[in-house]
Amino acid sequence: MKLIALLSSGIDSPVAAFLMAERGAEMVLLHMDNRPFGSELGVRKTVMLAEALRRTTGQRMPLYMAPHGENQAINIEQCRSPYRCVLCKRLMLRTAQEVAIELGARGIVTGDSLGQVASQTLSNLRAEQYGLRLAVLRPLIGLDKLEIERMAREIGTYETSIISDGTKDCTAVPSRVITNASLSEVLAEEAKIDADSMAKRAAERAVRI
């Protein structure tokens, strides 16, 4: 079974990819390149994390990068700021779905842990995955941060994930983030943009690193 994992430069997503590889899934990694709202360091860390995962799992784990910064800019210009993180995640998942279908993957893996950040409340998770054709697998969903960090140390990704240059991971995060998004409100905001075309364009421009 082939799965595609959204891989950020943080602590959680590499652990999620590792766990699904341990369950026997053939993993493909996809990083959403958030520049200019993300950093060059974030991209370099992602490459390092992919290498660490290959070493610890013995899998090839190809890494793809898809442009996401343009989509962020459209969200910022067209949609209300409290919904930005939910809309961002919806676009990431839809892009991942397009790439997954192209590569023959049957599901999407994320590093979501319930309630850990604003985009990972139950309401927001439901809104983020609404309308997807592929299953979203969340192997960390019931774990707390300390448990995830312990696993990251064990698989050799933690030290890379915590490298910092003092800048924000994402400068598009608004000062107020909706934590209990209703699906109808999210879809009303998304109607202001052409999310299908945005996701397809990002997927088509994904490149293997």
C-alpha cells in the first residue's frame, strides 16, 4: 500500500511518516514549499528529515516539493484572516490528493495530534478534510507532545526538527485563528477562491528532490 505523507520541517510529521512505514506502507513524502511565508531553512530541514527517515526505515521515500506560497498569498488577499489556517490546510490536503492520485498512492498521512494547535481541533479537522476522495490517516492523533518528541528522538529526527534561526515558521499565520470552524463558514470563505485550480496547479508543479 502506497501512501503520501505531508512532511513539514517540524517534529510531528516525520514521526507520522515513520509510524506508517513501520506498519508496512510504502511512503512518498510531500513538502508544501511555503516560501515567501516560510524560510529557506525550513526547506533545508525538510530535505534533512527525509534523509533521516530513509536511514531509519530503509525505504526509498521519494521527496516531492510543491509550491504553496502563491496559494497562501491568494488566501490572504481574498479570505478572512481567522480562516486562513483552515483554508491553508485544505489546500495542502487537496494538493496532496492530486499528487497521490498521480503517483498511485491510496491515502494521505498527516502529523495531526488532536487539539495540539488551532488547526487541529475536532471541528477544524473535519472542515479541513471535507470533500476529499482519499482517506486522511493521522497516526499521532491521540498522542501528546512529549510522546511525539520521545519518538522523534528515537528515530533520529528530533535534533533536525528543532533547528531554528529565530524566524517564524509561517509568517502567514494571523493574530486570531478560528478554532471551532463551522463547515458552512469555511466553504463560504473558500468560495471566494478557485481552490480546485489552485491545488491542481500546485500539484502539477511538484518536483522530486
